[in-house]
Amino acid sequence: MKPTKCVEFGILDGYSLRALAEHSPANCNIEAYDIFEEFPGNAADYNNVSDKFKQYENVSIKRGDFYQSHKDFEDGSIDILHIDIANNGDTYKHVAKEYMKKLSKQGICILEGGSEARDDVYWMKEYNKPRIIPALKSINKEYHVYTIDEEPSMTFIMNKQEK
């Protein structure tokens, strides 16, 4: 793809962020957001993550809430958008409503989750989180949607190209 801008929400230990940093062109601007200690579960540590990625000049570690930060991006400006924030149906609906227009023409959104097995993980049930499958079905006609694997699953969403 040769992206020029990648955005990630949900850093935790930085595994996917490291993959983006190591496999993107040097001129690719990578912005990674997390709510860090505000997350009530297994939260990322801001200082630890910042130290891990200071060797990458094109990576910025920022505090930011996925549900509010869409306002900070211009339409058509993101080539790769990765979201892994304890995703649930609300996450996917918010992507469709606010973030898909932020993708470039060839842009792609990559989200953790999307399978039936993922919808049945204990914390989704314990915290009564909205299932992802119904959210995917509601946006499937508007976008190209591909989900791979059962658990852990991953979903790719792209804008349909005009003919």
C-alpha cells in the first residue's frame, strides 16, 4: 500500500504498532492513541510505550479517545486505521459513522474481532457489550467487509470504489 498516514487506537504493549512502524515506508506518519490509565482493564502505560517507540522518528504516541478523536482527522487523510480498544458492536458502528470518511481512497480499516466466537468471549457477556456481528451486518452493504479467523478474529473494512 505504501501508506503515508497510519492511525492506531489501542496500543497496549505495542505489538501491532511495532509491525506498522517496521513495515511502513520511512515517510509514513504513524499516530498511535490510547486512553492509557483511564482504561479500567489491562491498560497501556504511557511512559513505557513512549520509551519503546522513541527510536521511530515517524511514530507519535498520543493520549486520545477513539470516540472523540475522529474530529481531529481530515476526510480522506488516513491510509491504514487500526482499532483494538476492547472492540464491540458500538466500536464498529462508530467506525462506519465517523471514521470511514477519514480513509483515503485506497484506505483500509483493520479491527480486532468480527467473528461469532469473538462475540462470545467472557467479557463481552459479563459487561453486556453489544455484539459485533449485528453491527457488521448493518454496514455490510455500504462497505467491503472481510473477517478472518474465528478467535482471535480480525475484520477489514474498505470503502467501495466508484465505477
